[in-house]
Amino acid sequence: MNKTKQKGFTMIEALIVFAIIAVLAAMAAPSFGRMLAKSRLNASVNEFRESFNLAMREAVQKKHNVQLCPSEDGKVCSANVNDFSYGWIIYDKTADAVIRDVPPAVSTQSGATNPLSITLSNKEVLTFLNNGRLKPEGGSAKFVLTAQYDKKPSLTREIEISSTGNFNPVKK
């Protein structure tokens, strides 16, 4: 009788390997969720920064007044001028035209609340004059952008923005 060695794994060995993989995946899942939330938070702050700079550039290039304002429909500015959670638009006030519509970073179903809140400390619309400077409404030379995940309160970014467009993390 010719004895040959069989190659492969037994069922017990395969189950043990799968059990180890399952335990490791279960331990990594919370960290992965936090990493994903932090990535979305940072992406939202960076998108706001890019929009701020674009609005400033468009005001200078076109010699128009340009607004950066929250918008829920991507067509008009919202009444709540400091809540950017549902997206925002860059709006050429002089030409009465939307330059860019920026939807929310975290998509929500109709009627659902956005888990990512983005707010500004100022209570006026950000209007850039044709020289690129912010229109001095309310006299605030600085304001704070706060981005936070509602389900993870420890995930918060606060950025101080000057009227000239400098973005600096708030020191605590």
C-alpha cells in the first residue's frame, strides 16, 4: 500500500484560525470606527478651509462680494448663519450666482439629524469684499469653527480663524 501525505488543514485547525481572526476583528472594530469618524471630522474642517480660501480668491478675482454661508439645499443661504452641519455654498452676491455647493461630509437620510456638527462662533454671514477681506460686521476679527461628532463627544476640533484667513487650532 502506497502511503502519501495529505496536504491541508483539519477542520479543527481551520476553526481555531477563524476564531482567532474573529477575536482580533472584534477588538479592532471600535478603533476603526473612531479612526473613520476622526477622518471624516478632519475632512470636513479641511473642506471648510478650502471653501473659505476659494471664497476669498473669487472675491478678489471677480471684484465681487462673495459669501460663504450654510445651505441645506445648495441654492440659497440658510437662516441659521452659523450652522454648517448640512453643507454650505459659496455665493457670488454681486452676480447672484452659486459658485460652489458643498454637501455635508456625512450623508444623512431625509429627516435624519447629521451626526457631524460644524458651527461658527460668529452670528453673521461670512462676506468677502472685493479686496479679499471679510466684511466687518459685528467687529469680530477672529471666530472659532467647531466640528464635533455628536455620538463621540471626545472627537472635537476647534479652529480659530482670523479675518485674513489664518486657521489655527484652539489651544486649551
